[in-house]
Amino acid sequence: MIGVGAIESFNKLSKIYDTYILSTAPWNNPTAWRDKLEWVKKYLSDVAHKRLIITHHKNLNKGDYLIDDRIKNGSGEFKGELILFGSEKFLDWHTICEYLIR
């Protein structure tokens, strides 16, 4: 889901919302989980790494919104509003920020 404006959008939305990062990592890649954590530490705010949740069941997390680029790993069953990144309604990070920062 990382694309142009992703880091800037995360930082902007984090000033308004209580943001968490839900991600999935392959079970058969033992370094993928650590690699995701290291990426978050490098590119996002100092506290973001403590808000990283790696799960294959995103629907078990509670929240108002979930931004994801697909409906797998529980995203399609999320109880809040799924914002489908790359869809016709939410083409890019700019349109997502416009929608969430009203």
C-alpha cells in the first residue's frame, strides 16, 4: 500500500486520529516481521513502531476506519469503514486525506 504520499499522509492523519498500522507478513518468511518493524522505525514517527500490529486477522481490531489495498486477511470483515486504497472512490492518498480531513 505504500505509494506516493503514504508517509506524509500517515503523519498528517496521525495528528488528527489515533492511528495504528495493521500489516500482514508471510508466515514462511522469518525476517518479514522484523523488516516491517525496521521500515516503520526508519520512515515513520518515533512512536509509530509501538503502533504496528502484524496480523492475518485485521477484522479482530477495532476502529472507525481501516485503509487497505485489498479485502483479504480480515479487511473485508472489518467492523468500521473500510477505505479501499486504489479503488474508484479512493484512488490515492490525496483523496483519502480529503475524505478523512473534512
